[in-house]
Amino acid sequence: MHRPVQRAIQPCISPKPGVGVVLVRLGGDAVLLIRRRWPPYRGQWGLPGGFVTYGETPEAAAIREVREETGLEIRTQRLVETRIENYRRPQGVDRLLSLYYIGQIVGGQEQAGDDATALAWFGWDALPRRLAGPTWRSFGPRAAVRVWTAKATCCHVRAAWCGQAHRRH
């Protein structure tokens, strides 16, 4: 007699990519950070961002996450960094595909919401010592924002090259 093979049903694990958004104040003198509400980076300052949901584009996720966490409406200017990073989860360390954008604020009211307990503008030389997220640690916090901003400086940020129009304004 043939017995069917029984297999344990494993849940489908489908890691979602993450997005982060660098928002630089007009004039280029400060970056907007949020204080994280939830682990694994609870209480630490970091870029607004989060996970891309099923069926959503990374750009749409970036816009949604900024709206939910800061109350601001943005337009993504340019993808400036793509990285595979270690990400702490309750089950252990996982690998995370992270996409980082420069965003332009186009409306809304600044207010902490959703995953943020606070938000604040920080000057380049006054960034908090301990910042949330794997990229901050791997790049070094001050270098990370400067590198990303230098890669995607825009007419709306520092009167340089515009990532959308690819021309000088």
C-alpha cells in the first residue's frame, strides 16, 4: 500500500523592500529626521521611510511613508542609493533591499504621525550621534546624508543639477 508523503506546510516568507527618503530644507542647510516609535530602532532618529506593500511601487511607498510619518506631501526627485542591508527582526537578522530617494516637499503640515513620535530638522553638523537604520551605521551618519545629497542635488535643494529635468536652472 502506498502512503502519501506528508509535508509540513511552511509559511511563505516574502521579504518586502524598504524605502527611505532624504528631505532637505530649501537652501540645503538641514535634513528632516523622525524619531522612531517602534522597534527595532525605537527612540532613534532616522529618515522617514518603511516597507513597500504588495502591488505598490517603491516611489509610491516613499510618498506614502513620508505622508504617514511626517504629514508632508512629497514628490520623489531621484533614486540615489540602493543597498542590501542587514535588518534586525524578532526572528533574527534578515537581509533587506533598501531604496533611498531624495524627496521634494510639495505640501502638507509637519506633524509626527504613524511610526514617528517626533520630527525635527537637523543641520548637517548637528545630526544626532545615534541614528536609526543599517545604512546610517555602514556609511556613518554625517557622510550618508551628504553622499546622497551630493548624488542628487537639485534646483530645489541647492541650486545645482535638477534630477528631473537634467538641466541647470
